[in-house]
Amino acid sequence: MPQLTPLSRLDGIYPQRQAGFFMQRVKLAAGVISADQARTVAAVAARFGQGAIHLTTRGSMEIHWLHEADLLAVKRELAKVGLTSRGACGGAVRGVTCASQGAAGFPVVEVLAARLQKHFTGNPRFERLPKKFKIGVETDTLGRRHLIQDVGLVYSSHTEGVAYFDLYAAGGLGREPQPGFLFEAGVSENRIIPLIEAIARVYAAHSPAGKRLKHLLRDVGEEQFRRLVAQDPSATEELSAQEGLNSNLIHQPPTQRLVVRIPAGELNSRHLITLADHADSWQLGFLMVTADQDIAFHLHESSDPVEAAAELEAAGIQQATINFRTCPGTATCKAGLSATREVVSQLTALISAQGKLLTWAISGCPNSCTQPQLADVGIVSSALVKGEDGERTPRFDLYRSGDAPFGTLVERALTLDELCSRVAGM
Ligand code: SF4
């Protein structure tokens, strides 16, 4: 039986709230997974867990209800189809995300996301960092997700076969949301890996354990941070262009896209197999986990999206009626303060037709895994409060989006009843 150590987090393993059960996170660069790989995730979840798969806002898949004795076998099964969980938790470079999967420029950013993930995954120089280090690659700034990464890259141009990206640094959400700042515009793709290495090295050398890059920036200021990075020999290094064929899955901009809205990002293994089979028969043999915890497909040019969606419905795939990003909360997460899924069911029944057009997000604790500060309406379970009867009940903070990069905190410490009354008016 493997012995779990604190380093197990580097293998993407978290203990669940329920003693004796574990969650295994699987990193997917830009959220892309082949149909064969998805069937393996489904088979592993069914064989070793309870068939439960959670889709995250960072485009990962999480397999829940695993036993410690099976973790090695789980890792082997995933490795057989090229899936990795190394660095999916703990102080490492996490899965490289992308929320622009439907954009024309997605094939370019998927190549970079896959390259970055391959470079940093399992690289001992960039494990055991003070805390997590998140990278995201986007085609544009519309979703504002470039602002919540330790390094956020936004595609800016393409000249003579070389792609250029604007590099934002030191962003993050959690208890102290801070938008990233533009560190350098128009960085050639051949400089991106060494420049991120320089930033990560500065972070590791100057930050205490448990602190993110945003805290270092706050402590030393932008000028000193830039100076420290500039002193690293990699900061100006340029790698030779990568030659040969790209091995990423997506080679063409999407002509047609189908998004299957998965309620609370919760899938069972049977449904994941149905979706994977659908990807083989109607689409191009791959699926994407979106930043809204949904599954998206790029369709064959000849496919009819209405027919494709109807077939999924006939196969028993139920879609959510509202875009409501939801973390597991107290269902499985040790940090959870509220039963997020139950709260969402209650709120969904109260939301008006107009409100259903908005994006919603709820986090079970202030860690903000569902990025509530980027939703039109964001809810953060902020505390547990003991009542006169001795029972501890959750309180909720409410955010609304506006002109600022992140949503504004409009109300604090609402009871569930108060939250329901606010939502009923939306
Ligand atoms: S937001 Fe909190 S409760 Fe929800 S998954 Fe993240 S850590 Fe767990």
C-alpha cells in the first residue's frame, strides 16, 4: 500500500472531507482531452471510486471517492493514456488553463498551453514552490482570466511564423483578490518559457512558504519585482524555435461548437463515456472541459449542432438551465463551509428569466475556486456562525460585476434566507 506523505499533493491528491477517501486531480492542458483518455478517466472513476467526476474551472477533471490503496493503480491507468496529475496540487506549476476554447486563435494558444504544461510538469526546479503557481493562456482579455494567474498570457500577434503574447504577472483570487499587471507586452513565444522560469525562480527565492506571487509583488513593489526578474539570466534568453509537427489535438479554428452545460460540473462515469463516444461519432475525437465546468466539442463541418445536441439528450445527458459555477463545498472538500450544491438548487428555483441569462458562481469557502469575482453574480461562503441553538450555519458574501476588473463586494455575511431574498429579486 502506498504511504501518503505531504508531498502526495504534488501527485494531485487531496484527502476528502470523509476520512479514508481521496480525490485525484487530472491536469488537462487548455482543458483538452481525447475521447480515449476521457473513457479511461470514466473507467478509473467507476472501478476505483464511485463513478463521480468533477469538472473544475481550471479545465481539470477530479476523480473522487478513491481509497489510498488504489492510488498507485489509478496513477498507472491514467499514465497508460498519457494523462498526468503531477503538480495538479501543492507548490508546483498547476495545469495550464485556457478559457478561449471557442475563439479562432485557440489552436495557437493550445499549442503554447501544451508546451508549457509539458515543460513545467514534474520539473524538479519548479516543484516545492512556496505555493501554487498558475499559468493561463488566452486569445483575448474579454473573460479577464488573464488577470487571475501568476502568469497570464494573451495572444497579441503573429509575425513570420512566430506568435507574440502579452504577459501579465502576479494575479490571483482567493481571500485577497489582486488583478495581475502587464509585465511585458509582445513577448515572443521563444522567450516565454525562460521568462516564466525567471519569474518562478524570483518567486521561490523571495517568498515564504504558503504565500503566492501576488504577496511578493505587494511586499516589494512593481519596480523591485521587475529588477529582481531582470537580474535572472533567463529573463532575456530566447530559445530556438520549436521545429517539427505539433502534437496538440486541435489544428483548426472551430467552425461549429457545441457546449453541453453540466450541472455543477458533476458527471458520472456513464455520462462521460457517452460524451466521449459522441466526440468520436459527431465531432473530432476530443472534448474540452470549459472554464464554466462544462464540456465543449468542436463539430465536424458537416455536423448539425441541433441534431448532435438532440442525440446527447436522447442518451440521457441532462443539461443545466443556468450557468452556475459550483465547487463541491461540504460534499467532499475539507475546506468547505457550505453545502454549495444544495444552495445552488435552492437559488436556481428563485432566479428570474432575466437572471438566468447572467453568469453565476458560488464557492464553498473564501478560496474562490469557482472564480466568483469573475461572474456577473458571485457568492462566497465566507464564515460559519454559531447560533443561539449552538448550530453553526454558513454566511455568504455577494459580489456583482461592474467596470472594475473583479466583481465588487456588495453585501457581507448574509444568512441563507437573506441570500435567497436577494437572489429572488434578480
Ligand atoms: S472554494 Fe473552498 S470549498 Fe470550494 S473547492 Fe475550493 S477549497 Fe473547497
